Amino acid sequence: MQIDPDRMLADLDHLRTIGGQGTGVARRAFSDADVAARAWLAGRMRAAGLEVTVDACGNLFGLPPGDAPCLLVGSHSDTQPLGGWLDGAWGVACGLELARAAIAAGGPRIAVVSFQDEEGRWGRLTGSTVWTGLAPLSAMDPNPDGDGTEDITFAQARARVADIAPLGVVPPSRFIGFIEPHIEQGPVLDTAGEAVGVVEAIVGSRQWTMRLEGEANHAGTTPMALRRDALQGYIALAGAVNDAFADMVGPRTVWTLGRVVVEPNAPSIVPGAVGFTVQMRDPDAALLDALAARVLALAEGIAAARGLTLEATESMAVAPTALDPRLRAALAEAAEATAPGRWRTMPSGALHDASNVAHVLPSAMIFAPSIGGISHNPAEDTRREDLALALRTLGAAVTRISNAI
């Protein structure tokens, strides 16, 4: 195959103008910009000689002619409310360039995909969740707009698939495997001066959604000893979690206390309630279980000691996903050939569509470095030479991957 990195970069440069805002991109799932971007991608797929189909969920496929099985390459093209130009989009551009080059060369058979709503406007990894059968479309259809910007359900939003390409069904059985190119979205490769990451596993995650409720009261007349201050309870829990985790976590563990909502959030009122999340990520499922149990025990103890009531719901539980060892080996061989001494195996700390697809197909991921580890941010960037080198690595691996499955 004659892979053309400049052609891939030109596709990316155009794609970033659709929904572009400064250096960032706003292309939420089924927004006008997202639909326009998918329609443009469909046109590029057709120009490459691919057969284009969009499914009922909005997942966009470019398939080589014929019914023989093929390798699927891609990611997603939707973004955060205001995100970067590479998150997901680079993987789709890589898949398009590989499929285009493969058709021109007469093989191997490569298809490209842009999964819908990876960024979670209506659910977690919505498009690939439905496509892999992990949840039925009927379960997603009632979901409201998680951004809160429109009074619209997923069922209403996906009526726009007809604006993208001909509607059809593309089952996982069409493919022999899946590979997802993606920017790292972290600082490891960039800090080490390395060019390629071969992902060994996608971390799992656990999340509690909690609410501590005390009593709102006058901030000037309520003695400190008589206060049932929910915010102080949250602060105590944050410190207790950090202290407890210091002796429990592994080198890949991360945890975040976030999405904090204080009620009534006024300067002269003792905070009566606070809602928040506690999220943990790690490649070790047993450690995640232990961390989640510890958070709940700490919250229960702090609530009891401070006269607060606690509501706690486990709002996310995602098992770690080990990626296919044969595909990883093929990518590692290619990385050593194209970037000798400048690559590593590593876990992914972010969730990706590959974590769903791995349930139905052998799956792998390759990373390009993120400058400064910045992502989900308009400042997100990767050196163009690194994007090109990672594409060449993937191209060198395609024959190995086709033979490995």
C-alpha cells in the first residue's frame, strides 16, 4: 500500500473546520456540525471507492466492495462541547487513508468507521454500545440530552441519520478485527520523547454519585458546634479519600472528586446539601472493587459523625478491557520497525469504543503522543510528524494484523 500521510493530514485539516471554534472544535453528537462532518466523511469514503452506510444509531461505515470479511479501523468524530481537533477524528482519518490506500493497491480489505456519540451526550460510548449488542437501541432511545442544551431524546436526535448517508445494517460479523488509532490524551509518550504507544489494556472505572444532606441555616447565628454543614462533610471526605488511597493504589490508579453542586450555595447560608461524584480508574478490577468499597465506608462514617444523611449510587462500573495479544504483537513489531526505541506498551487511562468492540471482535489500539498531555481542550495538539509516523506504523502492521487473526 502507498500510504499518504499528507492526504490524511489534509482530511484532518478540513474536518477541524466543521464546527471549528478557534483552535478547538464543537461537534456534539447529532448537532448540525456533527451531521455535516459525517456527511463530508461519507463523501470522502465514496471518493475512495468505499461503499457507505450509516446505521440507525448514527455509526458511519465505509466498506470495501464485496462481502468478504475485512479489518475495521476507526474511532469517532463527535467531540466534547468544546474539545480538540484530534480526539477521535485522527483515528477516523487514519482508517480512511488506510482503506483508500488498500483499495488502490488491491488489498488488504480495510473498512473505516466513525462511531456515534462516543463523548456521551446521550450515554457512555452510545454508538458502539448499541452496535456491539451491549445494550439495545430501545434502551438508549429515551435518554435525554446530557448537555442540557436541548429538550431532545436520543430517539429524536437520531432521526437525522438520513441526512448523513443511506441507512443500513452493518453487523460485527462483517469484520475480522478492529483497531482504533487515537491520541494518547495523556503526557506519558510526550514526556518520554516517544512516538508510538501500543495499548495493552483499557482501564476500568468505578464511580459513586453521592449526596450529603445536612441543614441550611443562618451563617451568622448558627454556632459552629451545632451546624450540620454538608460542604464540610464533603471536604472531610475528600481528605479522607486521599489519605486512605495513598496506601491502596497502584502506579496507574487515578481518582477524581468532581461535579460538585452545593445547595443553596449562598455566602450567608450554611450549606445544607452537596452532591458530587467520586470516580476511580485502574487496570486492576480487584483494586477498583476495593477502592469503591473504601469510598462508601468513608462516606458512611463521615455522614454519621457529622449528623448528615448520605445517598450513594454506583453510577458507573466498567471492567478493565484487555486487548487482543495477537494484534498487540503485530503492532509492536511494526512500531519497532518504524520507530525503533521510541515506542512502548501502555494502558489507556481513558475509555474508548475499543472497550466495547473487544466484546465482539479481536481489538487493539495505537496511540500517538499528545503535546503536554492535553486533551478535551481547544489546546489539544500533536506534532504532525508524530501523526504521520503513527499512521505509517499502523500501515506497516496491517498485513501482520490480517495474518494474525
